[in-house]
Amino acid sequence: MKTLRYLVVIVLVIGAGVAGWRTIRTGRRSQTSVPAQQFSSQPQVVNSQVASTTAPAGEPPNRLGPFLIAGQTYTIELQTKKLRPGSPVDSGDTVVAMEIHDAAGTVEYLRTFPYLEASDDDLESWSVSAFLLAGTNGKGLLVSYHNYSEPSAPEEEPSGWLQVFGVLNGRLVPFGAPLQVQGGLMDGYVAGDTYKTARPLDTQADAVEFKVWTGHCRLVFPVRVDWTQGKISPAQECPKSADELGVGCQYRVVPEDKLYSSDITFVRLWPGPDEKSGNAEKTVVKKNSKVDLLTVLVATHWDKGNPGGLAASSKGPMDDAGGFGVASAGTAGRDLWLKVRIDGKEGWLHSEEDFQALGLPEDE
């Protein structure tokens, strides 16, 4: 499950110093990513009249790409600053600006990020990575933004922002605002600097699959990329009525590398994702039991954010962002139901007691 995270760090050519330092401090690497234009009310799509914010003359730029999309070549130029300028200990760089250029050098898109010089007690950095997004019906860019800070609370799955770009009317444009997700890209679709879509949805759209943390497992959340209309949306429509049985959607579950049950125990399995579906059956779970996580039923949310960019009143670098994931506690249908197979026996469970007995991971 960490494979993609490592691949993205490799793609992030400017982050080697930060990544190594973070690994020493935290023992794990966060998925790379970055935020939106800060303290600016200007639209994020800019033209060639906007002054470049990439590396000063005489300094080589940090560059991602080139990426070939719809017959045009695009590169991402990153301006960075040292987190501890003048320090004998190199703690790495942070991104302060990102530009997407076409082959002629025209700036198609611009984002800037806050800079805070690191101290002995505090550190904050931004990073940017990118893949060529290749689908059956189109190609684009998949850009990832990530903010790292110390001190910070540990997370079972880190949060970041992702943004899709594609070509409309001959211009490379964002297909929406950045979207925050606690999770990231699904493994298995990477080939070099290319991320492949999961499947075509029709003749103009493809599905990109993300993993989303639920609190005890990771569901597979499909996002629809419509190349013709230039927008993204959830690939599944879920019931939203609070009175409707089984509010939410059923999603596939990402297999867990390890469950944490060390003793013989039991869980209660229902025939369906509802306690009224029949009698729960106590099922023994042994240390060597074969356990497969199959499906979850849970309510999710989708917030498209502000595709027009930051408002004049914005105070944070990601105030235009939306997001998707599991609906917050207290929302109708928030209760998580998980379908499992234990030594060949299938059923649904949903209580914290049963999640813990099965040895599922949980928030720290």
C-alpha cells in the first residue's frame, strides 16, 4: 500500500532532502502534494502576460515533465526556497510557486504557496508532484499538493490535495478546484510518470480510483473525469434520504497488509448491512484465519470547492479547495458497514467492538 507513495516521492524531484529528513523524524513518507494561490483574488488560469515566478536567472528551475497532452508539450516549473537558509544542516526545500508552461513558454496555470522559515521547534513545507493522466477517452495532468508540518499528530492515512487538468479549446485548464482526500491514488495504475485511469465510463469519460480512509479500512472511491465537458464528479450516485434503508454507496475495499488480531476471538456477522436483516451469527476468528475485506456501505460527501480560484477574502492557501471522503460523524448513514469473508463465511459487521476484534487498523 506504500508503493505509490514512494513512486510519487521519486517523481518529486525537488523533495529528496525533505523526504529523507522526514523519514528520519517520522519513520514514514507522506504522499507528495501542494496548495493553491495564497493571498490573491486573481483567477488561477493565467495568460502569457503574467510574469514568471520560477527560478531566478542563473538558477536552474525544478522541472516536472515534459508531458505530451493532445499534441502539445507541457512542463511544470517549481520555484523553491530552503527551509533553513544558511544552516549547515540541509533540511530540504519547500515549494513557493508552481507554473504549468506550454511548449512556447506560455504560463497556462499558476499557484503560489506560503513560505515560513523553519525553526528548531516548527517546520512547514509544501511539495508538488505530477503524473500524466492517461485514459481511454483522453489525457491530462494529475497534480498532487501536500503540506507537511511538525509538530503534527500521526495519521493512519495522510491527507493531501489532488487536481485534474485537461485540454479544452486548445488550452490546458483545471477541471475543477483541488480536492482534499485522506488517502490518495490507488496502487497498480502507475507506469513511469504516467497514471492510468481505471476504466472508461462511456465515450467521453474515464474513472480514476482513489483510496479513502474510513476510520478502519480504505475504500475505493471512483471519480469521473469528463474530457469533453472539462469537469470531474463522483462516478457513483448515492441515496441521500435520511429515511432510506442503507443510505450511502457500496464501495470496494483495499486489502489490508496486516490485521492486528493475536488471540482467538469472535465477531458478529449479519446477513445484510442492517441489524434488521436477520440474526447475527457469532463467527470465530483465529490467529491464522483467512480474512478478506470485501465491501463497505457508508455515506460519503463530495464538495467541488471553488473552481474559479481563491476569493478576495481568502486567508489560507487552500481556501478554494473542495474534497471528498466519508461523511462526518452524525450524518445520516455515517454508520460504517463492512462485508467480510472469514474462513469462507461471509457477512456484515459494523460495531467498534467487532472492528477491534477483527484486528482492523484504526485512527491513532
